[in-house]
Amino acid sequence: MSVTVQLKRPVNAHGEEVSELTLREPTTKDIMEIGLPTLLVPSTDGQSVGVEIRQKVVGRYVSRLAQIPMSSVEALNPGDFARCSAAVMGFFEMTDGEETTAPSSD
């Protein structure tokens, strides 16, 4: 599975102007090497947990999954980076019926 993001402002990558980025689905190896794009952050009262999106990690995913240099990711306009971020985050969403806890080792 892959996701194509149309760029509102083209960016240069590998000496060419690119107007869309196709991000392939990450592999387990990608996740192990880059890490998860989110971080769970406990509230100060300890009663709830928030989610922080790790933008630098997301940028590394965009670079790797779209096969463009990090300098091209850094040159994306903010709206295009937001759409690429949404595409990356979509790869990590759980769907209905998927288990959300680790299986027991019984």
C-alpha cells in the first residue's frame, strides 16, 4: 500500500522538480530504525495521557518512504508537510477489530 500526496508547491529532489510524493508503507525495519512518530505524554496530574507528534521523526519517514533527501522534506511548504504528516500518521492507525494491547505470554 502507498499514499500519494499532491504538493501545492513543487519541491526539488534529486535535481528534479517534484509535484507529488508517493509514500510507501513503512516496514518493521523502518519502524525499528526510525522509531514511532508519536510519544505518549502523561498529564501533570497523572490521570490522563496525551499524544505528542514527533515532527522530526515524521520528517524522517517522509524522506525514507518517498525516497527524497531530507533537504527536500525541509523545503516543503508547511501545508504540504502537514499533508505528508497525515499520510505518515495514517500508516500507524489501528483499524476496527485490531488488538490494542500486547498479547500475553501465557
